Amino acid sequence: MRESLRQFSMSRHIGFVRVAGLLIVLVLLNACASTGSDKDDKQFRIADTNMRLGVGYMRQGRYEDALEKLLKALDAKRDYADVHTALAMVYEQLFEYEKAGYHYREAIDLEPENGGHYNNYGVYLCRQGEYKKADKYFIKAIETPRYKTPERAMENAGACAKQIPDLEKAEIYLRKALSIDPKLPLALSEMADLMFQKQNYMSTRAYLQRFGEVSKYTPQSLWLGIQTERKLGDDQAEARYAKLLQSQYPDSLEFKRWLEETP
């Protein structure tokens, strides 16, 4: 297995996609298998170089430049699954959803044994509001024998199920993901939000604390912390979250809302 690309999270502005509320859906750009002959192949090297440049531009938000490089990569090697995945991501950013869906499916067709491609397409479908169809692809990812990180598909499936909303299904997925890796930031933040919706504020507090141990707090998670400590009546804990929100995200909508609600 050639590790061609690191994990890549995307959004139109920052490193994550917010679908609603606290939901953050991670998109993973997975490595694809390559043989020794591939690595020695001139067309492969051209494709791989242009793909890496394209992904670099994508991380900078330079989507038109990324598209140019990725199309060059595709011209050089049309059966390179990672190129199709990267193209799908760029087309999403450019709101060309039909093309994005096509390239996600092409990646699956080229590497049906790669669970990451099913996961990616599931995330895409969830963002399009096709929750039931997305769930089928998350299950395919989880059940793919050679997929090394099924917990990623589980947490994505849980985050997606919350949007239906199906809180029971979401909780099952998220707990399974955390049983494999207790430090998954997405699953922890989603569980915190889910517990708050269930009015289980002590559990919300616990999941938020665990989230803060493995990831930097987001404006949404800090706001959730403020709301949780209000429910629990802990003024000092609420003040700590508010101080973090003010120092780290003074321009956020959450901080403005806190100012409006604070006497």
C-alpha cells in the first residue's frame, strides 16, 4: 500500500465541513495501491506529481489551480483512483456536484476493495442530504475486509444519522467508533452534542472534556460547553469556556451570542 496522500479535510473556508450545528464531517483522501511497475512508469510519475500539486493548491483554497493540475494528472493516468477522489473534492468546492459524484464513483469502480472510497462517497451523499443512501456506503466501508480504519466510517455514519435525525442510530455508530479509538475528535464532539440533545448534561460535560484533551476546542464546542455548564449550574466552568471563546474566537458568532446573552 503506497501512502500517497495524508488525511485531507476540506471545507470552503477551513479544514472541516459543517453540515449543521456541531456536525463536522471528515473527508479522507485515501492512498491507493500501486505496483512496482506503476512507480517506474513515466505516466504514473506525471500523474502523481500533478496530483500532489493539485492537493497542495486545494489545501490553500486555490481550487481553480488545483483543478488544472488534477486534470493534467487525469490525462496522464485515468485509472489513478486518488486523482478521481481529489477531483471530486475540488468539484464540490466549485459547486459542480454532478461531476463530484461521478469522480467519487469512479474511485470506487477503480478500487472496489478500498473502503475509504465508500466512506468518501458516503460523506458526499450525506452533504447532499441523501442520508439513507449515504448510510449504505458507510456500511460498505465498514464491511470492506482490507479497510484499516472502519472507525472513521462509523463516526461519519453517526454524524450523518444525527442529521436525519436518528439519534439512536447515531449513538450506536458513535459508540462503536469510540470503542475502537476512544480519541476520535469527531465522534467525541458528536457524542457531546447528542448527549446534550438527550438532556444528559453530565455526559455532555464528560465528552467535551475528552474532546478538549485530543483536539483544539472549536467555537461550537465551546458554546456547547457554556450551555452545558449553565444547565449544571457551574458558573466557574461556564466562565472558563467563555474565556476560551473570547481569547480564541473573538470574531465568532458564538462569542457575539455570548455577549448578547450576558448581562
